[in-house]
Amino acid sequence: MVNSFGYTCADKQKFWLYGVSLPVEIKYCDLDGRKYKSKQTIRIKDSEGFAGGIWQSSAN
């Protein structure tokens, strides 16, 4: 499956592994020196409208 960011596939030889969960921790501080931390899990999935790209047959 190809989208605006590249491709995902169930084939383990491809770049993204469909269905994989990736734990992500984001740390940053603002201009006043306050510190922030956020933890999230990102899951690799496909959808028709992902990243603003939509797949459809050409009318031509």
C-alpha cells in the first residue's frame, strides 16, 4: 500500500511492518523553561485518506 509518506506492507521485508506498535516519548521545554513529557503509542496502519492522500481510479 502506497501513501503520501511511502508504503506499508504485511511483508516483513518492506520498510514499515503493518500493525506494529511503536512506543514514543516526547520531551521538550517552552521558552519559560517549563518542561513537558508525553508518552504515546503509534500503530502502523493504512487507510484510504491517510496523510491527505486518497487512492482512486482515474476517470480517463
